[in-house]
Amino acid sequence: MDIDPLTNTVVFEFRRWLSKVTAIAQAPTRSDDGVEHAWRSASAEKRIQASQVCRIFSEWEPTNRDVAFIRQTFPKAEVTFSFSRPDSEDAWDQALAEAHQTMMNAMGEQIRDDAQTRREEGQTQLLPVLRDFDPRDVFAKTMVHWPVGPNWAVFLAHVGLTEHGTLGVEYVLKHSLEESSQDSDELFEVAWQNLASGLKIEGGETDGVRILELSHPQGLVAGAIGLPDFLVQACSWIGQPSIFVAFTSPDQLFVTSPGTPIAEKLRDSVVKSDYWGSVALTPACLVMDSTGMRLIDSRKTS
């Protein structure tokens, strides 16, 4: 969906054989002959004749010049539009702002509808997503989350591939729980199980020091540090009462022994990480033991 109100999208529906198809073109919103301009582009691309056109949709109301062009060129076509043109030049700023807000709202609804469809069709998985956390963050307060250590929290989210092949992350909002019979503790239990069941652990030794890399089919493995039994399990893997943990992005999680050369190499990777993705997680390394978590270092913001 194009959400630039300065660009007018025009759709020509036409008959081809026994079916109806569309041709889409664009023109500047304030152009006096925008529909005519769009028709020249669409007809050349699709190789269609004016007599084939049965319906025209223009985001913005056609101008008087375009109305005359449509009547002459497509006398039988039905014409519809979404936004009325303002009566004066002085009113354009407000009209464009209102149209932009309407487009944004429509896009948000489409994203929510698409996400709902993916959930209903089982294309997403409920997971705990690790993010930077500040108790004063107003945005964070709107989402279902659980604090993890001094700097982070895990946020409940439905995760899955979108139709464009990108990873979609739809966070669970608190008000959505209030409007349903769902319980956050139950949802977290499902999310923890989903994360744990998909964990893949690969390891080896460097100079006699064991190092493990954790991954998950959906990515976003860094949330594993919040698993209820993560510390106990990781200490048994390493054979130490404390562990050094590093995440260079939400999709990479490493575990090794503290105070070792490999831990220092991981620390260097954290500081130099080039991750600046959509999940607000600053690459960091920490030490975990029975007393809790202690931040060792993190990638600087500037």
C-alpha cells in the first residue's frame, strides 16, 4: 500500500477474454491531468484499449479536466474515489495530512488482519522475544513482558514469516488480554515451551574451553536466557557454576566459561556488532550464576 498522499494511485479495471483484470498507475496528486497521465502509462504497459475499461478507481477525486477526459474516453466506465479535492489551494496541507492519516490507519488494519490470518492458519509461533528494557518506557508498558536481569525483558510475540519472506513479529498487547480470557502466565508457559522445543545447541572446544552456540528455527534465540532452567542447564553444559553469555544479535547466543580468552573474543564481537535490526536489543555479554545476572559489556549506541 502506497501511503504517500502526494502520489495518486489510479486503477483501471478492464475485461480481457472472460475475466476482469486491473492495471495500476500513478501520477502526482495535484496534477490537473493525473488520470490521463496514469492511463497513458497503464495502457502502454498492459496493452489495453479504452473500450475494454469498465471501472476506474482514483484515490483522489478527478479534476474537472480529468472528468472531461474520462467522459470522452471511457463513457461507460464507473468512476469512484476515496479523497475529495479541497476547494482552495490553502486547504491542501490539511487535506494531505488527513489523507495520510487515513492511509496509515488502513495500513495498520491490513497488517493486523494479515497477522491474525497467519495466527489462525498456524503460520506463527508464540515466542518470548528478548528486548532492551527500561521500566519508564511507555511503549514497553503496553506490551506483555517479563523482566529478565537488569537491562532486559522478554516480550510475548507471535513470530512467523510474512508473505514477503521477512520475519514478522507481532507483540501481544496488554489490552488484548484484557479483552479476552487469556492469561499471561499461561501464554508465557506456551512461549517458553515453543522456544525450548526448537532450541539447537552446537558446541566445541577452543584451547580446552567449551563454547556453545544456540539457535532456533525462528531466530530470536536470545530470549533463551530467560528460560526458567537456562542457568542450571547451561552450567551443566559448560561444567562450571557460572557462565559467560553473549548475544551479538537477537538470533545469536553463545555460552562459555567466564574469564577465558574465548570469553574475551566474544566480548569483542559484542562491542563491534553491526546489528541494528527491528528488534530493540543492544548486543551485550553477561555473567550468570546463582546470584543473578551481571552485565559485562555492550555495544555502544554511538
